[in-house]
Amino acid sequence: MLETLSGTIDQIVYQNEENGYTVARLKSPVHKEAIVIVGSLMPIAAGEIITADGTWKHHPSFGRQFVVDAFEISLPKDLKGIERYLESGAIKGIGPTYAKRIVDYFGTKTFDILDHKIERLEEVEGIGEKRLEKIKASWVEQGAIRNVMVFLRGHNVSLSMAQKIYRRYKEQTLEIIQNNPYQLARDIHGIGFKTADALAQEIGIDKESKDRIQSGIEHILRVLCDEGHSCYPLSGLTKHGSTLLEVEEELIKKEVQPLISGGRLIGLFPHEHCEDMILWTKQMFEYEMSIVDEIGRLINSPCFLRSVDSEKAIDWAQEKLNIEFASEQKWAIEKSMQDKIHIITGGPGTGKSTITNAILTLSEKITTKILLAAPTGRAAKRLSEITRKKASTIHSLLEMDFTQGGFKRNRTNPLQCELLIIDEASMIDTHLMSSLLKAIPTKARVIIIGDIDQLPSVGPGSVLKDLIESETIPTTRLKEIFRQAKGSRIIRNAHKVNQGQFPELEEDPKSDFWFIALEKPEEIMARILHLVTEKLPETKGFHPFEEIQVLSPMKKGVLGTLNLNIALQDKLNPSLKRVTKMGRTFRLGDKVMQIRNNYDKLVFNGDVGRIVEIDEKEEELVVQFDGQQVEYNFTEIDELILAYAVSVHKYQGSECPVIVMPIHTSHFKLLVKNLVYTGITRGKKLVILVGSKRAVAMAVKSVSTDQRFTGLKNFLQKNLDKLHQPALVDKQQSLFEEQPLEAF
């Protein structure tokens, strides 16, 4: 039978922000001793008054407890309770000292002052304008979050997630949740369709309603974009939709056309006899169209740079650089000095860096307006090291526009360059390539360099592959491995794997490629820990944080990144200063990776840094990325993961002196040659594979089944003739202004 209990929260003993489970001590006027209450009680704070319905139970270890079933909270009314509440840390900017000063000054009117005349806090000694703003923001946010939590408490939404929701929508939070809960899945990282759908059904939205099905279709396309697709066949989408929404496929097909008619989706048929429509979100379609449009603009315009005598120029560059170019390299250099856009692709050891330096050396004789760019900070740093010139990330080159959103550099405000060299282009996704091309001056020359055989970008699309396979842009494919590179087993084995051949695994401790044969996952795990934390640092002098990177094909399992990270964290960083939020524990000094683009903070997917500060009082931690310190509120740290071990996909475009990678048959779904090839090519001085030869054989023989659906290649081929019409140049017009886009 339920009983009612009232009193003041004296102490919060424990809180789990994932599910709201709380253990607290309560002082009740009708009980002499403090009572332990337990349950999903968030967001209560010390000093608050609670009235709870629940039952008494006896815990074998902790004794008598009151298990709360439902509760209401209110702010304290007596001076002691008000001071206790203020000093609890519930309001940022107020600690024990200021709590006492505020209560001594305003007495029982304190909460009324906070609600209606908060500026008067400046009358209290020590509270200035800066602290007042902090208190004010926290008080307003806390009240709003409290209302949100009352609504969300029954739906297993954590306090930290409620704070995220509030920060996104502010005073519109409850209105949006009640009117269109599916908007949460679109707008807020960390809230999936299922969470939004559960809320929707709680407030009475029918399972077969148009809003639900249409939102589900858009959600599925966004998920497919996260998996790398820029578009998707209708037949496949309806199957996904039927499983997710638990409705008939015909209902899903029925709601596709209204989304197309309303402009929220784009649907095209590959050819007139095909009955399976291809679907894009409007945004992804516009990105792919933009790439085609901008390439046409660039190809069909004259170049700023004057032409050169190729033979003389190459002879001069050879003398200047004290190197003799191979015929393949000469061709790449010559075409790069002639073509408006030229792509250079090839694996490790094929001379991409030599060619880049030669192009730079020659181009510097005819222009000073040269820009170098790469998709990530690490890739840009490597490009700088190769060329001894400044290289930027594409994001920093384009300059974020925090007032309007997007980038400041675009068609109307182009980059100031006559030559742009882009490295590690396989990592560039559809959105970023669209933004970059828009910002390139019409008469500039563009050199695109990348390895087409690496894994595709983390974001949607296979841009480099589509550009090359469309055959609309002149391309040099480098195949010859040069003598100095042939001495490296890393390079030889990378090419063997890429060509479907079994790599050299014979034991040779003097080489730069080791293979350690072990069969059991637990043994592989133990050997990796020993290598990273003991053997390599002690015998080879490699720093485990800065010079060793563990890569794994998978996230889950004994040898997945999740398990490896926990084990490596315990071994390498037993720091006691830590924070646990959203199921993740971070310690001071941890190596972490950003897992989504955050344009406000100017950190991007794949950036690796170290935690240099954890402030529990302010609920913030600070991460240092290549000299830049970035602050994270505790509610934002789901953007970070531990990075002692990361997926091969996440590490593409980066390099490390030492790569250690498990390879086991338990990874069979991901044992494909381009993944192993990409992992091997991340190592500069030493690559160590730990696992079974059978798993290596599986990888070498397997071709990736991870087909990406994109429209870019087809759109480029359909518009091939338009990409070479000089008449368009003089008018400086879009490819598609005068006539509609041809069918996909």
C-alpha cells in the first residue's frame, strides 16, 4: 500500500544521470532520524521540499528505505532550507559563501528576488556583473529544465538530455515536444527516432498517422546518410521503414509521394525502364547537384595561371629538387600544370608527396596565391610537413559563419587563390566538397590528391571515387612503387593486400611490419596491452599516448574499441579525477576523439586531443586539440569518445608512428581488404598486426560489400557534355540555369 512522506532533502547520496536513479537523505518533521529515499527522483537538489508517494522496504545492506513511486517538489521557505538549497550547487555561480551572503541580505524573500528582481543580487558583496549573468542564466535554465523533466521523467530521458533539449529550443521546449516530438530526432544529437516516437505515442499520436510515417521515412534516410549513402532505393527504404515503424510497406510507399510533392524529398528513376525510384533528402540532393554545377563552372573557365613549357619546367624542377622523376610522375606534373582540375590518386610509396612538391615548386614561379588544404587537422599538419608550407583544414579555410550558419567563403566571397591543392581527398564527404567547390575562384587551378583504395569518407558519399569513375575530370593513377619505398614492408604489404595478395608475415623484428600470431581474443587483447603499455615504450622508446595508436575494425566485442579503450585507460591513465556521464567515464589526461562536427567549437569528427581539466563544480571539462583548448559542458561530452583505440574508419587521413591492430575472425563482417589496407597505411614507422593468419586471408580475399548509394557519378556522366561547353564560361552562369537537370 502506498504511503505519503514529506520533508526536506538534506543530502544527495547518489545520482545516476542515465536513468535518474537517486539515493537521498530526507529530514521529516514526523521522524527523528533522517530517512533514506530511493527512486527516479531527478532533478531534486539539497534543500528542496518533497512530497512523495511510495512504499517502505528493507534493504539487506543499507537497511530501511522509502521507495518513491511519484513525487512533487517545491522550494524551501525557511532561511536554513533556502541557504542549504543555494549552497548545494544547483545554481551555478552560487556556492556556500555567496549562499550565506544572499540569504543574510534578502532572507525569506530570496526566491522572489531570483524570480522577479534578480539584478538586485549585485547589492550583495562580491557579486558583480559577470557572476550575476552566470547566476541568472542558471536560474532561468533550471526552472525550464524542471518543467521539461516533469514531462520527460516518465519516458526514461535523463537530466543531461533534458538540458540538451532545453538548450536547443529554450522557451519553446515543451510546445515543440507536445506538438511535434519527431523534431527532437531531427534537431538534437543523441536523441533517436525511437525516443521521439515513444514520446509521440505517449501523447496520443497514432501508429499509422501520416506525421509518424513521414517522419519515419525522413529519419531512415538520415540514418542511411550516417551510414554513408547520399541516396537510397525506395524498395530498400520501405523494408527498413516497415521494420522500424511496424507498419505495412504499402503505407510507407503511400507517404513517399507527399514528401516529394512537398519538396522534402527528391525522387528520380535511374532510367525510364526502372521501376525502383531513388530517393534523396532535399539537402543531400542539393549537395550533389552543387558539386556537378561547381565542377562545370571551374572546368569551363580559363585559368589565372599562365601556361609553361612542360619539358623545360620538369627539367628545372628535377634540378631544383635534386631528384629524377619517373615517367608516371612527369605525366602527373605536366597534366597538373595544364589542366584546370586534375586528380592524382595512388597508394603509399607511389610518389604523391614528390609530385605535390614539384607542382608547388613550379607554381611558385608563376604565382604567390597558393593554398594547401586537407580535411582534418592531422592531415593538414602532415601536408605542412611534406611541403614545408602552411596547410589548413578545409573547415578553417572556408571560415565558419557563426551568425548566419554555414561558411563565410562561398561563390560571392571566394577564397583568395590562383592554385588550390587538396590532399587526402578520399576523406571529403558530399557536404564538405560542395562547400569547398563553391568557394574556389572561377579561374583558379585545382589539384585533388588522394588514395581511391582507402575507406570512403565518414560522412555520406564516395566523392573521390565518383569523380574519378565518372571520367569527367582528368586523372593520373600512380601505380609504380619507388625503390626507397620498396624497402618498407609496410608499403609492400599494403599494396599486396590492396591487390588481393597475401602479405609477408614472416617474423622479422628489424622490419617495420610485425605479425604476432595468436588465436584467442583474450590472448590478443593481453598482447596488445603489453605492447602498448610496456614493450614498445620500454624497448623502442615510443610514447603510448603520442606515438602509438591502436586501431580495431569493430566497436563491440573483446577486441572492439569499447573494450580496448577501457582496458588501455586503466593501464595508461589510472587518474582518480574523473567524470562519468551518459555511460562514459573520462579521466584527467585521457586521450579522446571528437565524433561529430561541432562548428561552434571548431572541432571536427576525428580530431584527437587530451583532457587537460575537469571542473566538477562548473560541470565542465577542457580538451586540448593541437594547442587549441576547447570547453565542454558535461551535457556535451557524448561528442567525445576515448581514443586509446579507435576504428580504422575514424582514423583515416591520420598517421601515427606506430599502429597496433587486432585481426581476428570474430571481425568477419568487417574483414575486407580496403579496411585492412587503410589500417596498415596509417603507420609511419611500425605496424603490428596481432591475430590469426586465417583472418588476414579472409580480409585479403574479401571485397567490401559496403556499397554506397550515391548519385554523383551518374549526374556527372549525364551532364558530361555540359561540363565542356566554353559558351557557359562567358556568361558565368550555373550549369542548370537554362535547362532542367537530366534524369538520374
